[in-house]
Amino acid sequence: MVAPPRLERITVDEAARRYLAAVEVETIRGVLSPATARSYTRDVTEFGRLTGRERILDDVTGADVDSVLVRYQSAPDARYTDPDRKAGPGRSTATVNRFRQSVTRFFAYAARECWVQADPMQWAAPPAKVRGTLRTARTALSASAARSLLATRPAETPARTDQDLALRDRLVVALLLVLGPRVSELARTDVDDVAREPERTTWRIRGKGGNTRTVTLSPPLARALEDYLTRLRPTLAAKRPHDDDAQRALLLSWRGRRIDTQAIRALLARAVRRMPAPYQREATPHALRHTTATLLVADGWDVKVVAELLGHASIATTGVYLDRIEGELAAAIRSHPLAAAIE
């Protein structure tokens, strides 16, 4: 008979160190995205600080976890802290729930490694429901606003020709709006992920958890990609000929480096500022992902197809991305199958 594994009483700090080393391995293998790994690292490190790094992990109870979550939520959110004030607002329920998910994954791993006798998360209070709607910056654009964003062009030509990134920026906005990829998926795309054939162009999107999906680009999108690859990217890539990552990357900065998610958000913000005033509003890449889902379903696409396009494992997740379209309810009532029977 095999003896049961023995409990290893290690500190929170040691458990976090070993767990994050495993996270790094999963990231290298492609199971986790770099963005997810950074989130886990940040959250588990913060959990260790709030719990007490020298405390034995097996001594942490469900009540201790609840106390940590309350303190985490009441702390200022650094993203929204005004530098002229001592503190910004506390963290949102959605942010706390994300932190809780990271801690849950950490304790699940600890239970498998026999660092705890029982997972304390099963005695912690259930996660709070997220009430209200998304911030405006994360909600879908109307069809008119989306078309306006696609039609935006730079207000003026840069003084230096090597800083003229209009072809790249136009391609990025079009990919975000038409195909709805995650911003991290777009940033880590390599040239080899795009297959350009005479009859069609496809993009192999490397998504969450090592999953991939292949989408076919429409002719206009394929032409925008071809323009960027033939007319701009060679010039950018030539600036860093010995940088292997830059040579692989699809999207490059004017300095020739792979652009990151922050650069994509910044170029989108610039494009939004060039839209006609009636359509201007803050928008993130996530808002364009919502836009893709909402407009496609409104146009009659099957939700399962939209879920496949966005890389969702469940159509329930896709449902969260379907924002209300102005006038949609009124139009549905006018076309109600029993409306004509009243007359």
C-alpha cells in the first residue's frame, strides 16, 4: 500500500516562490500567456504581503482569506490614484474577484503539493457579484462609430518619414474591430502566424491557455496587412537586425521593437481622438472586442460562431460581451410575430 503524502509545512513566502516558478514554466510552455503570468505574480505577491510572508501556509484559514480580501479591496487602486491626492478610490468588485481567482489557483496548487491539509478557499465567503454595467471605455461602439473609427486617417504627416506608422495603425484598428482579438494576442503575433496565399490570408491566433484558433481575413483586411508587410515593416525591422524577437514580431514600433499592449492602447486612443466629435468617447481594445461581438450577433451571426471567433470556450462568456444596441428592443417589438395579429 502506498503511504499518503506527508504535509510539508512551509511559509507563505516559500510557497509563493515555488508556485510562481511553476507559473513561469507554464508560461514558457505556452500554457499561460505572459499577461496572465504577470497578473498571477502580482496577485500572489500581494497576497503574501497581506497575509504575512513568514506565516505557515497551512495555518491560513478561510477567515484569514476573507480579511485579506477586505484589506485588498479597501486599498487605493494605483491605476486611478490622483498624484495630487493622498489616495485614490478603493478597488472595484471585479478587480477583487480577479485577485480572488489568483489566490484560489494558488491554494489549489498548494493542496496538490501537500503544503496545506485542506484548501481554505472552500471556507472563505463567496465572491461578490459585480453590479452595474461596464465602464463606458469598455463597452461596444455603435455601428456608425465603428465605421467612423475605421475611416480615421492621421491629421498630418510626421516630420520624419521613418515615424510614419499610418499603415501599421490602420491595420491594428481594423484587426481589433473586425476580428475582436485580445490585445495580448495581437501584441504577441509573429509574422509566421500569418499565412498569405494567393486565394486567402489566414491568421493563427495564439490565445489563452495555449489554445489557438485560425481565422480567415477578409479581402480588405488582407490588403491592409499586405500593405503593412511590404511597404512599412521591412523598414522598421531593419532598425534592429540582430533582435530575434523583433525579426519575428508582426507589429513593430518606429524603433523596430515588438510593440506591447500599452503601445496598442495608445495608438487606439490617438485614432479615437481623430474621429468626428459626435462619435468621440474613450475606448479601449476591450471595447472593440465588445463591438465585434455585439455587431456580429445583431447582424444575425450565430453566437457559437462569434464565440469561436473571439476564442471563448463557452458561449456563456460570449453573452457577457453582447452589449445593448440602441433601438434594438424597439426594432424587435416592431417585428414581433404576433404584432400583425392585433389589427
